[in-house]
Amino acid sequence: MRPSYIVSAAATAVGEHYARSLSDLASEAVRSAFAALPEVSPERVGALFVANAMGEALASQGQLGAYLANAVGLRGVPAFRVEAAGASGGVALHQAAQAIATGQCDLVVVLGAEKVTDRLEGALEAALALHTDAEAEAIHGLTLTSQWALLMRRYMHEYNYGLEAFAPFPVNAHANAAKNPQALYRFAINADKYRKAGMVASPLNMLDCSTVADGAACVILAAESLARELPGPLIRLAGTAVATDTPSLGARRNPLDLEAARASAHVALGRAHLGLSNVQVFELSDPHGIAATLALESIGSYDRGEAPRHAADGAIAPTGRTPLATAGGYKARGDIVGASGVYQVVELVRQLRGEAGPTQVADARVGLAQTLGGLGATAATAVIVAE
């Protein structure tokens, strides 16, 4: 099985791009990735994997493999659309790595693209509800946000926390996003503003809820023989894995245990021959503080009930033990739904290359990206190493 190397990574700014189309955003991301890799012609691309969660529901466009291959200048290349709700980007990266590992391709493009802001709130919520169990939950009006709120309420009860315990997560995200020119929300907040924010789905408030937005990100993978011919640092995709759980929250053994998150992280780290203690920077699904909390605890970074305490002590800051959301995360960079997993990898590549600027994690050599579909029904994890 041949290793994969990330030889280029680029992304558009995240935003409400009302004047731009899905194909326009995708084209910018791919062009930027190839512009940073002048030694390689797009004609050498063996496959395109498109990560998108809601093309039919919100962009009125299916067959996104062929559609976006043509739009980004890769007409004729084998192209595949990958859909796994919010985990689409991570799953697409996993599939692309398999294409290189098995010798099918020497050069592969992973493109995450999402266009969501042209529809009214009702249509958007209905589309997002597709990421839950339609028969058991969505039909009764349960949204993803309300389900995360239920988990937060349960967590607060079980571990005796108040609302303010989750403030460090959005505060950290906004502090980092304020230094990221591509972030949706480039301003800082504090714990006092968090406490006074209006409720969205109690106990989740306005400053603990991400905003879904438009954007596109591109990662180019190459086989080792090609990667070693190119200038610049070698960034190896050391391990990837995908795991699943039941989409129905009520059917899970322990709703506060994201089993798929734990399983995919364990397998990906095993394939990379590394442990969690080797990881210096994290990108996780963190649309809410409770989501970041459960992700950190489920993968094993912290014991059950401990993540909020460590976050309050600075552990998730760029100088902390588990640096998180260094580009702003879902909360402040913006939630690009199916493209989020590709954005995560773009940020980790910047970190491992030492190009993250004010939020650079010192001596970062290993990064872990994990993205969740729905409330963790699908979890895709990637471990990335700077050689």
C-alpha cells in the first residue's frame, strides 16, 4: 500500500457568497491549489473526489463529480461525489488516499464545496435535518441544533456543569478566527458576552452555535515517488479511517459517547503508528462547545467530564496541550458542511508547514483532523505528519 502525500492545499474565504456560484467557488479553490504547485500540470490528475453534503437540496445540482470536474478544468477525469453529511470531506480524503495506496492514481484532487446561503432559513433547516434519522427524529421536528442541545443538557446534569463551563470553546475559536483572513467571524468574544447571549435551543445560545456558510477547499494528494520530486516540505497523510454509528440519537447505548469518533481515531492513529500523545494540533467538529467536548473525550484526549475544565485552563489555545480550532473552527471560521473536512486539512497543512501565522502551534509535526456527519453517525479521521 503506497503512502499519500499532500503536495498542495488551498481554500476560499468562508462567507455568505450570494453573488457566487458553487462552481465559481470550486474553481477558485482548485486554481489556487495548482497555482501553488506550478511543477505539476492538471493533466496528470488521475481522479477527482468531490465532497458535498447538500448539492441537490440547496444548490439544485446533482451529479457533482462530472459537473465540477468540467467547471474546474478537469473535464474527462474520473470524478466522484462523496456524501456523508458533515463528514463528506473526511470521507472523500479517505477515498482519495485509497486510490493512491492501491496504485490506481499517482495524483488525486480532493475538492470540498458547499453553497448553502441562497435559501431561506426553513429550507436550510430542512436540508440539515436530512443528516439525522428522518423517520425517528426529523419527522418530529428535531434539528441538529436541538439534538446537540439535548446532549449538552444531559452532560451538564451528569457532570454538574453550568452553562458558563462551555464558554472557553467559542471564546478560543473567535480569538483564533480574528487572526484568520478567511474566517466568517473575525472578531473576539469573551465569557461575559457568552453569558448574555440569547438562546437558540436552550442551553445552546447564539455565541455557542456555528453558522453554515459557503466555501470551497482543495487538497492535492500525490504518490511518494511524485511528492519527492517536488520542492517544499513533505507532508504525509499517515493514516485515515472512517467509522459509523446509528444516526438515531435515541438508539445509542450512551448518547454522550461518540463511538464512531473514537473508533475512527483509534484506527487512523494505528495506521499512522502513532498515539494521541504524538498529536500537537487538532481540527475537530466543533459547531458547539458540547460537540468539541464530546469529540475530545470520545477520542481519548480527556477523561469523561473533564474537557471543559481543561479548556478553561487554556488547553485548547494554540499554546495549550490540545490546540483546537486554530483557524476558528466550525464556530468562527464557519461551518462549510460537506467541505469542512477539507478545510480542516488545509489548516493542518499550514500548521505543519509553519505557515499559520499568529496562531501557529510551536514545533507542530503531527496533526489530527476529524469531521462528523450529523451527530457522529459518520466519523472520518485523518492523521497528517510533517517529515
